[in-house]
Amino acid sequence: MNEPGAGGPGRGPRSLREAWVALAGLSAVFLFEMLDNSILNVALPVIGRDLHASATALQWVTGAYAVVFGGLMLAFGAVADRFGRRRIMLIGLVLLGVASLATAVVTTPAQLIAVRATMGVAAAMTTPGSMALAFRLFDEDGLRVRALTLISTVGLVGLAIGPTAGGMVLAVAPWQVLLLVNVPIAALAFFCVRYGIAADDPAGLHHDPLDVPGMLLGTAAIVLTLLAPTLFVDQGAGSWAPWAVTAGAAASVTCFVLRERLARHPLLDLKLLALPLVSSGLAYKAATGLATAGLTYLVTLQLQLDWGWPPALAALGMLPQVVVLIAGSPFVNPFVRRVGLDRAAWISAAAVVSGLAVHGLLGRFGYPWVALALVLVAAGMRVVGVVAGLNVVRGLPGNRTTIGTALVDTASQVATGTGIAVTGTILALLFTGDLTASPWGPRQTAEFHQAVTIAGLTLTLVAAALVGWGFVRTRRAAGVRAATPVNDTVPQDA
């Protein structure tokens, strides 16, 4: 499916240079998403001392943003498809700037958590639209891949330099500066999106009424699903709270599905999820989220707790992943052009799963195996982050692109939380004693190695099944495209 660019059919920009203003704005939006939590994590001890915050309050300084962001993406994706992607993004950027400015007057942990939750709302309004607007800006898939690669590279650079930059800022300025930096980023993004991207054509918007009950149920389902892993890791599988929240999440998901099947104008037409390109892209993103979250969590614990590396050295130990994520950008477009979007998606997702398998089986035998796992995961994630999302948008009708990108982000967020929950629960069940107390005895070391292997291979099997499913659906999509002419407004049958 090809949707006309901003200038109308056949009049989209013919190069990235022609669209540099728009791409600068969309890159700034993605930079905010990637930079935000990474730069703030460095300041948590300082924030704790300055605001006299408890460990739980500090957890929610970052957790409130993530939960609100993940929970509202689908709702705002649906709103943007009805009222204009550009319009909703501009409103979100104004909200981001105002919320960031409010940091200057924060005096209590509760106030900071409220600011972070508001910033999560702003992120939910802006982030899904960045891919949707980049997609409709260009007429050709090749330019779309290059544009999304550029946007994601800017964000990944922010993710990589965030902790270092945050530490340098804290040496000379108060912690509030780390959030106030969002103000110029939001202003730049607002200016570039406002003047670089044309307003949405009403003919390309979705005109059905909003499904408010579906929005509420969908938000509740995602919020509870994201909250449950945090409770499992913090309170353990023996506590009642994680299980109660998990039951609430399951009930919310069930009610949401029933609502969407029965509603005349559903928030999310479940038939769209059965479209081959959509289901395959979401499967690849979910597999990548599971594998990446599991590997990052396990390697972090291994380097610092098992091998006794200090935090600075452990940060250097993650360097292979950072280097590949940043330096791999020039290779994404040639690789995709050589093998095609469909093959690039499943090959890159398989690389991520292979990296997790390498760590689960061989990571205990030395750092070279850990480095290899990090490289495989980073290389695969670098490609799948672009092509899987693009495939989802390609597979949807033109008036559903924003909720499609929201689905991609939601699948990644939920899979990430699930990966951490599974890993943390297996560690809690198999490891006796305090995980953070050192040094470990021989028995605890053996228990940790066993838990890492079981957790890594469990996630590998689940992620591999998702990749296999995605591969089957990709083949199905290729068959549908070969047999049936593509219609820009009506999806092909699943």
C-alpha cells in the first residue's frame, strides 16, 4: 500500500534533503522519547536527596512516564487518525514544553511524578505520529526506510549519550536542567512540524465516532499489563499484589476484545490485526522487545553482581551494543534494498533471538560471548526497528496509520515489560538469599547461572515462536500481494 506524500499523489519529496525541515522535527520528537528516561536515570540519587524521596517514589519518577505513555498510545493513535496526526502532535509538543517548564517549580516527589505522568501523555500524543507522518511524507518505500533510519538514528544517539551527558550536566547544574532541556527540543519540533509538514487531508482521516468505552478499556488493559511486571520484580511472585494486577489485566483485555468485537465503530478493528503484514510486523516487534529486555536485564546483573564489575566498567561492557546501534545506520538501507522489506524484517528479528540464545547458552563462559550476544541483538534491533514498523503501516489502510504505529510501540512496550517480568520471576524462584548482597557463595553462583540459562532459553523459545509466526504471515502477505491488486483504502483480506 502506498499513501501519497504531503504534497499529494506523486508530489512527495524526491529526496531526504527536500524534506529536511520535516525530518528535523520528527527526529526531535523521537530524540525526546529516547533521551528522556536515559538522561534522567543518572539523576535519581540526586533527586532522592533533594526531594527526600523514598525508593518507591524514585521508581515512579520513571515508572509513571512509562506506564502513562504505554497506556495512552492506542487511544491517542485513534484520536490522531480522526482529528489529524499533525494537529495532535503539535498539541502534544505544547504540552511537553509546558510540563517540562513546570519542573522548575517542583518541590516534592508527588509533584515530580505528576510532571512525569503529564510528559507521558505528551509522549503518547507525539511518538506514534512520528512514523505515521514520515510514512505519508514520501511516496516511495525506499525513501521511507531512509527517513525512518535517520529519525531512529537521532533517537539512538540520544539514548547512547544520555547517561554521559546527564552526568556532565549534574556536575555543573541542578537536576532540573535535565528535564528543562525538553523545552528547546519541543520548540524545535513544533516549529519544524508546523512549517515542514502539510496539514492532514480530511479525505485521509478516519471519520467514525470515537469508541470511548474501548479507549478506557484498552488503556486500563495496557496500564495494568505494564504495571504487573514491575510488581513481580519488586515484590516477588509470593506477593498477592502482582497476581491481583495480572488478573485485572487479563479481565481488562477480555472486556476490551469483547467490546471491540461488538462495537459498531470500534477503537481498534480487530480484523486489522489479522492482516498479514500487520500481524507479522507486530510479531517481530514483540519478539525483539522480549529478547532485548531479557538480555539487557540479564547482562546488567551478570556484569555487576556475578562478575563484580563496578558500574563504570559495566557501562563499558555494554559498549558493543551502543556502537552497533549508532554505527549500523549506513548499512540499514543497503541491506533492506538488497533483501527486500519482508526478508529484512524476519532476518533481523531472528538475529535478535539468536543473540539471546547465545547469551543463555554461552554467556557464563566469558565476556566475548556476552559481547557477541550484544552485537547480534543490536544489529537485528537496528533493522527491525525500522522495517517491522514500516511493514505494519504498509499493511494498513491509509486512514489507520497512526493507530498502526501506536500498535507497534505498544507491542514493544508490553513485550519489554513481559521480558523483564519473566526474567525477574525465574531469578526470584531459583536464587536463594538477597540477589544484591555480595559476595555470593558457590551455591548462589550456580543458582544464578541456572536461572540465567532457564530465563534466557525460555524467552528465546517464545521469541523464536513469534518470529516463526511472523515469517509465516510475511509469506502470506507476499501471496496476497501477488494474487490481488493493492487497494489504498481497503485492506486485503487476511
